[in-house]
Amino acid sequence: MEGLVTQMMIAPADENRKHKKAFYFRVIAVCAVIYALIAHFIRSNVLRIGYLLAGMLEYSLTIKEKESLTLQLYSVARERFEISRGLFAWEKTWFSSALPPVPANILITAAGRGREAAALLDGGYSVDAAEPLRKFAIDCAVLPGIRDFFWADHDAVTQGAMSGSGPAAALKGRNYDAVIVGWGSLSHMISRDERKQFLKACHLLAPEGPVLISFFSHDVPPMPNARFLNLGRSAGRRIGRMRGVDAYFDPDDMLNWDAGFFHRFSEAEINALAGALGRRALFAASPYGHATLLPPAG
Ligand SMILES: C[S@@+](CC[C@H](N)C(=O)[O-])C[C@H]1O[C@@H](n2cnc3c(N)ncnc32)[C@H](O)[C@@H]1O
């Protein structure tokens, strides 16, 4: 009898606990589902807005404005391009096979905070560097052991090497053992002509040495045929006309919200650029588009 009473007292308490547990689970599950719905809504709309804006910017900005916007996007990018990150494995393999042995004088353009420069200085190279983004330049310019630093973009390097004017004027007449065009940065030159001129300047700066270029390749998929991208493009064309902007747009130019505007190069394009200088492009394997423009056989 006594046992039965105890059982009767325990049973409702157990039931109660079970109900409470199930109730809280339902509340938690509803919250999780609401969160997933909100996250999905935000993600897909952020993506749509991203496509809309990208399409609009493709057609409403001049090449110079695109290059300037690229630098502004770099200045707020999540990636910090820390010097301490050191060289990537592919860069170690590439540099060790393509660069002349130490001691050699190397110019690195688009050097960022100095990630590549610091590694080469450590390895005993003599390094000059250029970088246009002030936020990065202030770190690179004071790297221990660095020689000349130019607060200059690729166009300014071209101008300096060719005509001895502008922020990289001192480059005129220099003879480096190699030029390294900093990680991915050739792709940030949106103008075909300026790319050609810049590589010509690199060629003049290292007439007998290799020019190492890295770039976004056709491994990067093209922009999708997304509805919002196309909507943005037609708005961009109208804005471009209003602004008097020439609506030239290369389908291999793309916008990445972390790295700005970039051009995807095909191997044929790189070969043509190298050929125009009397050089041969030696392509490295994946994972990233990079090639050595070998000097004309002496
Ligand atoms: C991917 S980051 C690489 C930075 C550095 N080389 C590294 O690997 O840490 C690309 C660099 O290109 C620079 N850049 C962007 N547009 C440029 C341009 N038109 N001329 C020269 N540099 C540019 C950016 O400021 C940035 O430092």
C-alpha cells in the first residue's frame, strides 16, 4: 500500500518532467528553425544584392575608378596579408626554382605589407618594393633590411621605369636580377594596354632576369548568368551613360567583394603578353595561376 502511494506521487512528477523537457525542446527547435530561415534569407539576399551591385559597377565605372575601388576594398578586406604568414608552399617551390641565387637584387611590386619581401630578405636577397595601399605600404616600407620602397601602383611603376617621373621615378635605368609581381596583383590591372605597358616596364627593369607573375586564372569560374547580375548590368549601363562612361567591359573581368576587380587570364593571353616582350612563359602547376616570364635567350 505504502509502495503504491509512493508510485502515485512519483508518476505525475516524472510525467511533468517529460512534458517540460519536450516543451523546451519544441521551443529550442522553433528558435533554431527561425534562425536558419533568417540566415538563409539574409545570405540569399546579400548574395543577390552583391550580384546587383557587381553588375552595376561593371558598367558604370571607368577602369581607373575600378582600380581605385579595388584598393578601397583591400583596405577593408578581412584578410590582413600578415608578414608572419610567410611564403605559401607553392611560392617556396616557385621562388626556389625561378629566382636567381642569392645575392640578387629583386623588385617586388604590389608587395602588400611585405609578406614576400620579408621572406626573401630572410633568405639573403636584396629587395626593393612597391605598394600603392597606404595601410600596407607603411609596414612594408620599414621592413628591416628593405632597400628602396615606392608608394606606387603598377601604373606608377610603369611611369617611373619608362619616363623617370612620378612616385617611382627612381626606377628609371635600374637593372634588377628579377622582378616579382606580387601575389595575384597582375589581375588587378583591368586595362589591357596598361597590363602590356606594365609588363614592358618589368621587362626593362630586369632585361636579363625572370619576371614572376601571379594572377587569377581560368580556374576561377566566370560570373554566373544570375538574374540579379543582369539586372545590375542594365542599371549600370544606364548609370554609365548618364556619367559619360565608356561601357567597355571584358567578360573576364570580375568583382570579388574581398579583392576588388580582377581579370581572369587564359594561358593564351599570358603567352601573348610574354611573346610581345620576346619572352617565354613557363607555367607553374596548380593551385594558383603563376608563371615565370623567362628572359630572351642571351
Ligand atoms: C593579394 S594582395 C597581395 C599582397 C602581398 N603581395 C602579399 O602577398 O601579401 C594584392 C596586392 O595588390 C595590390 N594592388 C591592387 N591593385 C593594384 C594596382 N593597380 N597596382 C599595384 N598593386 C595593386 C593591393 O594593394 C594588394 O597589396
